Amino acid sequence: MNNFNFNDLNNKVAVVTGGSGIIGIAIVEALTQVGVNVAILNRNKESGDKALAGLSKSKQGKAIAVSADVLDGTSLDKAKEQVIKEFGEIDFLINCAGGNNPKATTSAEYITEKNLSNAKENFFGLDVEALKDVFELNLIGSLLPTMKFSKGMVNRKSGSIINISSASSFSPLTKVPAYSASKASINNFTQWLAVHFAKVNVRVNAIAPGFFITTQNRFLLIDEKTGKLSSRAEKIIAATPMGRFGETNELQGAALFLLSDLSKFVTGVVLPVDGGFTAYSGV
């Protein structure tokens, strides 16, 4: 008979890349509350230390901050050694590192006669190097840590990986072509790897958050001068049936479910946590 709880996660070991970000720290909090020992990976260890200080004192699992660059294999190898030395073999990987670049966005939603000649506002003014950076951070920044941290899982034939996608991966949002396309690539990579790892009992899934105000998207959603919602943010709320932005703690249940034995026959899924945004046709 199944136990409908997360007790099977107790004393497991997880690595969370980008663990000091808004989404990452919410997942770290949930993991430590159910007894998972967590390594918070960031390029800047000080960010990880700050995240550690903010964790609930009632946590059951331990947590450490580890410096690592998700685009640097040597850095990740060193981090892996540190995690295993501290906690033992790694059971879970959550790829939270990612983001966008303002130079890979357009200020206009559409090309019109009015802005056609102003490349800074439209497609023709996109910074190609910035686009490359967004793809590298979101796709390679998930692929490379998976290469480094999943090998032990495969050898032991046990483990679970969660990638962080986005609601924009299903239907691209205006203004953010690089971010939307790179997150769509996360969905494809998640499905491919889920099949590739299926015979060795390592599950690979993704969570696709809807709209949560983060460091990366604040400039698009909040008017810097007034502090009020931008017109874009108002459109998002109107297109979200629940009529609000998400709270990061609302991602926690999805993460625990996908890591636990409650989902042991679930692999290759991209789970939206978006207040109904991707289900809504607009009418």
C-alpha cells in the first residue's frame, strides 16, 4: 500500500542550480522541509550563503552553498566533488539556472508602419550575441549540469531530474523571442532525455511556471517610474484565468511530487503551474 506523503525523500541528496533565485530558493525550502539535503549552486557563493540564511529554521534537511558556473564543466566537476564529500551520492537534480537578456527582446509587439524604420524596437534590432547568451544559459546551462550530476544516478539506476521551462515555451510570448525559443528547447530536451534514461530508472520532467515576478522579468512587468503594473502585466493578468501572478511557494508541491515515488511512473512531462494561462484561449 502506498504512503501518500513525501517520506521517501528523507535523507536524499539534491543539487539545485540557480538555487538562490526566486524559483530556486522556493524549491530548496520545500526540499529541506521534507528532509532532503540540498546543495545550492550559484556562480556567486555569497548569493548562496544569503539564500541559506533565509531558509526556515524548522527545516529537516541540511543545506550548503556551493560556487559553480553551469556553463563551466570544470567548475561543475569541483562542485560535484564537494557535494558528494558533504552529503554522499546525488539523487536529484533541479536545473533552475536560467534567464533572459534585455538585448534579446523587442520593445514592440508587432512591426508596424510606425516602427518599421526603428530597428531598436523590432526584430531587426535584436542583438544576436545576446540571443546566443540566452540559449546558452537556458539550454546548455541545463544540459551540462545534467551531464555532470546524473552519471551517478544512471549507474545506480535511481534518480529524478527536473528542468525549469516556462509557459512561454508552449506558445511564444511577444517581445521575448530568445527566451521563449530557448525554453521550448528545454521541453524538447526534457522529453528526449526522459526516453534516453527510461531503461535505467532515472526520470526526467519539467515544470513550466506561468507568471511570477522575478529579477529577470521585472523590467517587463513593473513600470520603473510608477511602480505599478505595466500594460504588458495587465494583459498577462487578463489572460490568466485565476487573475493574478503566482506565488513561488505554489511551485513547491509540483517539485516534490515529481521527485517523489508518488510520480514514479511519470517521466517526460512538462507540468504547467500557471493559473490556467496555457489553457485559456482568450474567449
